[in-house]
Amino acid sequence: MHDLDTLAVTAADVLSQVRDAMMEPHPRKEAPTFSSAAIAEMCGIERTQMKYLALKHDLPTGRKIDGSKAKEYSLEDAITWVKAIGQRPTRPGGQSGKVIAVCNYKGGVAKTSTTVAIAQAATLRGLKVLIIDCDGQGSATQLAGLSPEQDVEIEHTIMPFIHGDQEDLRYAVQETYWHALSVIPASSGLLAAEFALPAKAMAQRGFRFWEVLKTGVEPLRETFDLILIDTSPSLSHLTVNAMIAADALIMPCPPDALDFASSVQFWGIFSELTDSLPCAKEKHYDFISIVYTKVQANEISRLVKTWMTQAYGTHVNGIEIPESTAARTASAQLKTIYDLSKPDGSTEAYRRYKEPLDRLADYVIEQLALAWSAA
């Protein structure tokens, strides 16, 4: 045990040095910049129209790049253009924001990177987005630019609300380096929720431990168009809370035999669990979507995709996010693909990875628009 204590201290010190080297100077993460071509593509216009539209709508005109005729635009500039010109679906007046829980029984399935990528892409489509990190590992918090160990105290997380010291979760919302994206961060202290919730259920007769997060999230629906909850790789008390609080569920799942088997087990246990929770079977979801992640171009992947289609039917949305060097390169820098102003490495690898993530974001926003129109 003494050796394990030493290992833990040494490992934490090394990780801290790595983070410092990657993320200096403070603020640790910086938003990407965008070219005129990228702005035009996001808005669905020709690049030649930009000068006229900038004058007509009083839009940002970008900043000249030293030694070049090209211009670059900030993230805030890009979002301003999209909201003015992009003609993307928006939340209708009087409608509440939507909550999506991203869940899977297993780790290593690209759950967190998919969550944060959807969040970033949604802001680039004009939405105001919040990530609630319900995983004690704090990976989504890290990708949002905060170190779970160095920047996050327990009072910054959902735990004061879980303990009953706060009425809702508004106190915990923090802005991030990414315009229009906020986060409720996580740290290892979240593990205490797995003891606090059942303890309350034992102490308070009729305490609905599975609906705690639902109550805390409710006021945030007015501020944010989309709230994404990143869950731990388990069917924990917090994961169940996230799934009950959500209007929709997304499960990233690689087409691998063990990952597929684990996903089947996850849905089976959740179904059995809701049998025992009062009113849980009355829950309605706007959509439930299975997303292929870490897809490899081999016969085994093709076979397992066939099984998954048979098992999940129309819940498989057909979008395939590949196993990619671009993803690994971004991850090694504690970034997502959207953090990169330009490809870091192969342009083709960057494109093949980013395009399906863009399609996934478009799919999510289409589903939101359908749900808002049906309300």
C-alpha cells in the first residue's frame, strides 16, 4: 500500500506537468479561429457574398492575417454569422431547452469526446449549450478547459445540490473558453453521490432518489437551448438520474462484439430498474439514438453493425464515427477536433473524422426542432 501511495503521488505530479506543458499560458485553452471559407460553409453561402452580407447585417469582417490577404474570424464572430445568416433551427419562443443524456455501460467508447463535440458543434449552429459532467473522472470538464484536480472544488460540482444545500443547479454553471458553451464541472468528489442518494432514500420515506437531478436541471432549461449530461461508464445512481432527467438519450457504441453485448446488458438492467421506480415507466423520450463510434473498416465491424441494426432497429441513426488518427491527435492535446483551427496532420483524416460529427450535430438539432414543433 505504501508503494501505491507513492505511485499515486508520482503519477499525479507527472500528469500535472504534462497539463502545464500543453496548456500554457493561462487561460489554458483557446478557442479556434475560422477562415472566410469556413464561415461561408457554416452559413451555407458563397464566400463572394460575405462582404455584402457583412455590410447589410453589420456582421464581423474578420481580422487580416499578417503577411497574407486572408482574414480570420474568432469563434464569437463565427457564431454571430451563423445566427444571422445560417438559417439553422432555433428554439421557439416559449419553449424550454432540451436535455440529452449520453450514456454507456463501458468506458473507452468515445462517450465524453462525442458529448463535447456535439456541444461545440451545436454552438456553431447557433445554440446556447451547457454540459453537466456527472462522471467523477471529469473528462468532459477537462475538455471544457478546467482541470478536475486543480480548478474544481467540490462546491463547484453538483454535490452541494445533491446534499440539499442548494435549491437547483444554477449556482454551479461556469462559462468556458468556448463562446456560448458553459459547464457544470466534475471532480472525484462526485463519487460521494453514490452514497448520499441511497442514504437519503433510507432516511426519508418516499424520497425519489432517481429524480433529484431532474429537479436541479429544470431552471436551466430557460437559459440553455441544449443541456448535455455526460455520465459515468456505469449504471450508477447519477447515471439513472441523468437518464430520468433527460428528454433524449444517446449511446455511443463501437461495433465490437463485447461493446455490443455490454450495451444490451445496459438497456436490460435499466429496463428492469425502471420497473421498480414509481412513475418511471411513464417517462417519454423525444428520441433514443445509438451512434457507431470508433468504427474500423473490417469484416468484424460490418458483422456487429448487422447485429446492432437487428437489435436496435431505427434507434441506430446510421452515422459512423471512425477510429481515427485525427481523434487520437486531438485527444493527446486534451482537445476535440473542433478545437483545431486547421488539420493537425493529415487533412483527409481530419475530414473523415469531422464530417460524421457534423452530421451527428445536425441530426441532434433536427431532432430538437421536431420535438419543439411537436410541443
